[in-house]
Amino acid sequence: MEILSLFNVALLVATLRMTAPILLVALGGSFTTKAGIFNIGLEGQMLVGAFFAVLGSIWSGSALVGVACGVAAALVFALAFAVLVVSFRANEVVVGLALNILAGGMTISLMKAIFGTRGSIVGKGIVGLPKVQIPGARDILGSWAPLINGFTPMVYVAFIAVPLLVLFYKRTRLGLYIRVVGEKPEAAEALGISITRVRYIASLLCGLLAGLAGAHLSLGYITMFTENMSSGRGFMAVAILIFSNGNPLKVLAGCLLFGFADAFSLRLQTFGFPSYLILAVPYLVALTALFALSYRSRPKIIRETLESMRKLLSVDNKPAEFGK
């Protein structure tokens, strides 16, 4: 009965709050995924966004300026990724991992150089994002009001972005260009679409949302910065993009799953479960989801393999029959 008491409105609210940063960065990654780029550098873009958002907030005394600084930092990393991958045709995975390592080392070094400390930045004049209070929400929804009330602006931005991106990919010229470049680059060239330009735009749009995700982590989710604050959320977003293929609705479903796993794992702490098992829950969910996807596609792979073997055997038998 005690475990059943975990499933309440508070768990749903925590799920929405923890889904928001993963959803933002995954929606950003959908731009590059749709454009035919495997962007594993989401973790680094998110991390520098979180760090520079705190830095901008301290220096300016404004959360909005902090968000702008975080987005600007993520855009610089996104531009570097685009230059190396799109223009110089470097390996996407190598470049993404290199930028992730750079982001981790750079934020630690800058933290020590600027604040003279390692581990975390707490207080020091950080201005967090305000919570949005919707008038009349409690009167209309009663105890369910926290599901739509009291979040920071980035949470609303994350969920509103889902239907907007659905429309973007289906109804706008740029959205169609991104899809064509990713699915049929030869057709895009024949139509006179600049593949390089479209992929640069997709990479920068990805950096924009990754920067917002990072800023939400350090100014909205909590008001502080810690080393490696992204904590694998960028890699979770990559896992979601693999089985969703950048579809915004599937991205939302995957992010809600991981957000729920994250929220549920934190609430399990009250029952005395080992901390290492609790922290592993979201990653176990990611592995289970990827395994389920591969298991569903396995019959198709087996059929294709058998068909290829049958064709190969039929080709090998033809010379023997001809010799007779």
C-alpha cells in the first residue's frame, strides 16, 4: 500500500518537470535527425548552456539575460559541430564526443578560474526563472491544478513546442526542406535545395533548443550549477531520437517515459532502496526501450537475410545447371 501511495498528483507533476529538459534537447535533436545528421553532441550543448546561463544571470542580475547567454553558448557549440560535420565532413560521432568532452572540461576549468571553486555554484547572486501562476487554475481544477500551474516558463515552452514542430515539419517550406535533405538528399539537389545550408540551419535550431534545455536545468529546474549537470540527459535524448526518428509526437512519448522513470526513481529513495539502483532506473528504461525496438524489427531483418541467402543460392546454382 505504501508503494501505491507513490502514484499521485505529485508524481505526475514531478514527471512533467523532469521531462521538460529532456524534451527540449530531444526536440532540438529532431532538427538534425530529420536533416540526416546523427548528433551525439547534445550533451555538451546542454551543459555549456546550463553553465553560461548561470554566468549570465550572475553578471546581469537577470534570468532572461542568463537564458540568452546559455543559448548563445550552445549555438557556438552547434556551429562548431556543423562546420566540422557538414563542411569538413568529419565523423559525426567523433565530433560529437569531442565536443561533449570539451564542454565537460571547459565548464570545470572556467568554474575554478572564475569562482575559485569546484563541484557547484550555489547562491552568488544567481537569479532563477520565475514560476508561472495561471489565474483561476486552482478554482477550476482543484487538487489537479499543479499539473498546469506553478512551472517555470521553459516547461510550457517544451510542451507547446511539440505541436508547433509537428506543424513545422508538415506545413512550412523549411520543415519540408529539412525532411527532404534527410530522407532524399539526391532529390534535394535535383530541386536546387542547398543541402549544406539546410543542415547548418538544422544544427543551429538544434543548438537553440539545447541551450534552452541547459538554461532550464540551471535556472528553472534548480537554481545552481554543478559539474556535469546534464547527467546524461543529452544521451537519453539521443536514445529517444534513435527509436523516434525525430518524430515530435514519438519524441514526446519517449521523454515522458524517461521523465516518469526519473521522477519515480527519486521517490523510491523514501523506501530505502540503494542509491546506485535508483540512479540506474532511467538508464535501464532507455536500454529496455532500445531492446524492445530492435526486437520488433528483428523478424524483418531475419526475412531480409533469408531472402538474400535464397537469391545468392539461386545465382550459384545457375552455372551448374547451365553446364549440364
